[in-house]
Amino acid sequence: MRIAVFGTKGYDRRFLNAANAAHGYELVFLEPRLDPTTVSLAAGCRAVCVFVNDRADAGVLGALASLGVRLVALRCAGFNNVDLVAAERLGIDVVRVPAYSPHAVAEFTIGLMLAVDRHIPRAWSRVRDNNFALDGLIGRNLHGRTVGVVGTGKIGALVARSLKAGFGCTVLASDVVVDPELEAIGVRYVPCETLLTEAEVVTLHCPLTPETRHLIDAAAIERAREGLLIVNTSRGALIDTGALIDGLKSHKIGGVALDVYEQEADLFFEDLSNEIVGDDVFQRLLTFPNVLVTGHQAFLTEEALTAIAETTLASVSDAEAGRPLANRVGTERVAG
């Protein structure tokens, strides 16, 4: 079977090729992302492999179906970039990697939280200039603070457990499903509105759905505690960036750490160091000294990349053999 792998980077080739030794598929690595202008590159392939910023809307899926593609394999957990209704209508199966390495993202989340709260990037930059002054670098302990975890799936649960058991935080959680093991160690589940009002730190680990889009908006920021620290390693559009900037300007928000951004598709995963970035909102965000942005790298560990590659190709193998697709995403997931 030929598989068109869109949006390919060097690390994709390395780990997919290693996993493919057990399957022997013809992997066609393509640097461009999947969109209406590149969909024709999948000609002759029965499956496409895509990532978070590839487009698989109704138009693209229709074009893929006309080329004979019958499987879209997401090498990520999120599926908000795929029109699942159109896929089902066209007879295209969609599979994902639901839990490639929750530890990778959870650990990175804690790292971002500490880095922005203790001004580590600013300190590193100063020392590079032989400036060892400590003025302006006063941080806050995590111990004893109230942290809100929105979404307690595999990643959120690890973050909540680390904050509660490891750092001694008071942890609030919000999710449609309550994890009794978290409750057993003292994590308290509350409505999301309550969490956003009471927490001193909020970290986001929920999927992007119509209900969660702009979960952090102007109204949520207005209700929040003064000096709120926000961390997002989930999906960029969970936060209204314009409202976030207003909150930073008013000092209502005390710090922000982002590994995702709602308009990241035109920026992340590319080297734009020789380009003029025209996203004025993003550029404004970078001007704040209490904002730390990374380029969607929370998942990027050897363990995670190995699991992504192996799970993705195992799903392709199941589809090819007509076996049940354990990682299939259907229209029942559209609303949640």
C-alpha cells in the first residue's frame, strides 16, 4: 500500500521509517501540508497520513475520495481539522493516535508553568549578556497555590497528580467525566466557571470542540483572580488571543505560557527566521515579558514519536486487513 505522508519533517521520516520495518508500506513523504492545492499529490495512494495543521475539510476529503483514498490517519490526538461527517458520507475511515505519550505533554506543561512563573527565559537571556542582576525576577512558589486543570484525560490527570502529590498544590479539576482516582488524592471537581474564578493557575488539557472554543475569553478573564497564570498545551483556539492580550495589558493576567496558538497553521513547524511575520496579534503577544511561547513541541520526545509512528501504521494495517479500527474517530465524536 502507498501512503502519502503530508507535512513531513525530518523526525517524521526517521520514526515512520523505523516503524515501517514491520509493515513494508510505500511511504511517500511530502513536505507540503494537505490542503486543496496539494491534495492531488495523494494520487495513487489508498491512505494519507496528516498532522494537526493539515486540512481535511469536506472539499479536500471529496478530492481524496475521488483519488481512491479510503483512510485518513492522523498522527496526533486531535481531530478538529477533519470533517468527520463528510468522511463518513464519503466512506473514508479516520483514525488517530489517542494517547501516544501523555507523559511527554504533561512534563512539558509543568516545565512551561515553572519557566514562566520563575522567569527562567528572562534569566537565561540576562546571563547570556553577563547580567546577573536579580531585579524583576521574583517568582512565586507553586506549593500551596490553587491550580485549575481543565480536562482530566490521560494528560490532564498526570498534570493534576503531579501538582497535587509532587508540588503540594490545591488542585481543582473540570471535566465531563470525573476521575475517582484523582478525587481519592484530594483533587476537587468543580464546574468550569467555578474553576476559572477560583484558580491562581489554569492549565488547559481539553479537546477543541464548538463548546470549548474560546473557553478563555473576555468574560472568563474578567471573572478570574488577579494575576492569573494561564498555560495551554492543548489547542490554540481554546483561548481568545485578543482577549488574552487585553488581560495582559490590564495586568489581570499575570503570566501566559503557550505551546499552541489559534492561528498557528501559518507559523508553527516552519523556519520563518528570515521572513517578516505578518500576524500582528502574534507579534503583539511576543512583546510581553511575562509571556512564553513555544512552537507546538510538547509532544516532541523520542518515546512519543515512536508511539505515534507505531500506532499510526498499526491502524493502517488494521484497515488494510479489514480488522476493527480501535483508534477510529467517527461522527459520534463531533460534539465531544
